[in-house]
Amino acid sequence: MTKPKVIVTRRVPEEGLQILREKCTVHVWDSDDIMPRDELLKRVHGSEGLFCTINDVIDREVLDAAGSSLKVIGTMSVGNDHINVHECKRRQICVATTPDVASDSAAELSVALLLITTRRLAEGLAALKSGTSGSWKPMWLLGNVSMGKTLGIFGFGRVGFGIARRMKPFGVHKILYTDLIDVTYAEGIASRVSFDELLAQSDIICICCAVTAQTVGIFNKNAFSKMKNTAVLINTARGQIINQEDLYDALQNNVIGAAGLDVTVPEPLPLDHPLMTCNRCVILPHMGTNTVEARMAMCVNTAKNIVAMLD
Ligand SMILES: O=CC(=O)O
């Protein structure tokens, strides 16, 4: 019996590829760079499985190019916003993500970014490296401590819960969350409030929701105007959730205090983008799940998902 053909759109850990090779004929785009679109369209033809990442836009064109043989798409990611899941459902193509194994890494990165931003560590590091930090000064780069503050979490899923659990020992006074539903695991840790209450009460807000029609651009001028002017906004979810022009204006005009972004539109943000010039905006190049542990587990799970569904 011929083995099913699986396309892997990126160089990924060998452990995952081995799992695939036992059952499938595997074609790997063996590069750290994104598989060019024309190559993807060409190579996906006749495949039964597609192993992709967040940078591969899997739309109708790709699904058409693959043809009716395609049964499963395994994405080595938590999010699936790069995939037209409605179209996949219509065509009875299974889509699998790898959420659980990445939650600790994503929550930890969120807390790291929160601390870098609230304590102004990026500015300190930049000053040291450029030789402008000078000697110790009593009134220089004063950040804020988390102790006694109110932490707001927008989207209380695995990552939001992980942030809450990690920030509790820092002595935050209150943890609030906004989500579509009451989540039972929030009991004793966080209280559900409306979006407006979250905006008004929080000293720090972490965005950890999925990007949907309801959340695109929800952090905009109107939302910023309801936040404290000292508030710090952290986004480790998706760039589209923040209106970046409004964020720039809010930071420039001291409507809010600071922002820490692991995700932007586009990625990477061009060097001449206005947000890149903002001292109070810390920007990382989408590193939420960049740990050896998460990447290995994400790769192995993606491979297992594909094999299981082809079986
Ligand atoms: O953003 C990263 C992911 O969705 O895994």
C-alpha cells in the first residue's frame, strides 16, 4: 500500500518527522524561512496531510491546489487564525492545533514581558549598551512594582490562567478577567468583570484571547480612553487585537502608561514603524512559545495528530 503524502512547510525537530516517516511519505521544506507561496501551491498537490506553521496562510487557494486528497492539516501552533477553518470543515478536512503543550511557555513569556515593561528593563539595557546609562541616579527609569496592583486578563484560557497563577506570588492585590463565560478554574484566583470594568480598574492588562471577529481591534482609542493613564498593556496573543495607530497615539499622549507587545501587524514590525520609536513600548519578535520544551512537544503532537487522523 502506498504511504500517504505529507508536506511539512518548515524545518522542524527530527523527532516529529520520525513519527510521520513511519506511516507517511514526507516532503520537508528544509529551511528556517517560510516556504514560498508558489512552492506551497505546487507541492501540496495530491497530499493527504499538511504540517504547517502560523506563517503559512492556508486559504481556499491552497486547499484547491491540494485537491480532494487532503484529509488533515496539523498546525504546529496554538492559534489557527492562519487557516480557513470554515472552508476546511466544509471540505471535511480535519484541522489540529497544539494548545496544551505551549501554555506554560506562553504564560511565562507573558510574565517576563510584563516585568520588562513595568520595570523599564528594555530602556535600561539599551542605555547600558549605547553607553548612555551613566552612574546610578535616584530618579532615572523608575518603573512600577506589581505588589498591590490590579491585574486584568482579557481572555481567561490556558495562558490567562497561567499568568494569573504566576503573578499571584508577586503580591498583586486583585486579578480580574473578561471572557465570554464564567470559567470555573478562575474560582479563588480571579473575578469576572465586564470589559469596561477591566479597562477602568486594571493597572496591568494582559491580552490572551483568540483573534476573532469580536476581538479584532477591540483595544482601540475608545478602550484606551477608559484605561488608567498609568496602565500597562501586554499583548502576547495576536497583533490584530490592538489598533496600533491608536496605541501609538495613546502612548504619545500619555493616555496609557506603557505597552509590551510580543505580537504585531505585520511581523516583524518594520524598523521605521512609529511604535518602534516609542520608549514606553517594548516589542519582541513573537517569542511566546520559543522554548525547547514547547517546540519539541508542539512538533511531536502535530505529527501524532496527522498520523492519528490519517489512520
Ligand atoms: O503564536 C503562536 C501560536 O499560535 O502557537
